[in-house]
Amino acid sequence: MRNQILRRKMMKAVISVIGKDKVGILAMIANECANYNLNVLDVTQTIVDSMFTMTMMVAIDKMSIPLNEFAERMESLGKEKNLVIRCMHQDIFNSMHKI
């Protein structure tokens, strides 16, 4: 039984953010993740000519709401903050980027 638990694949999601750079974007996204019990696993961000881009990998095994609901909330937050925020399951992300 313990081996089955250890072998269970961690469920992950990818969050992407694009928009004009301003203070607190990463913190805002990380706080939203914490609010719904998502664990931030990895983050990459860059700023090019005042344009902010970020990709965040999060663990969703213990999230407190369904992923589609979280994704909708993040998209709404993005609209409020003049950002484009997308969240999708890692398997869907990987399928979209296979050749």
C-alpha cells in the first residue's frame, strides 16, 4: 500500500501570466495559489521592454476547489489587473506542445 502511495504521480498545473510589468505580480499569483492550497513548485519569469512574462508550475493534489474553477478565478483576476492569466493541467499543456 505504501509503495502505491509513493508511486502516485503528483498532479500539476501550469500558470502563465503576461502583461505590463508592475510591482507585486508574482506575489499576487503566489498568494492566490496559497489561498486555494496549491503548492508552487517552480517559477520562471522575465521582463522584456517592460513586458512581464511568467510561467509557474504548481502542485494541485490538495487544492481546495476544482481546477477549472481556479482557472476561471485566475482569468478574472487577470482581467481586473490588466494581465492575461491562464491555468491548465500539466497533461493538457504537454499535449498542446507535442510535435
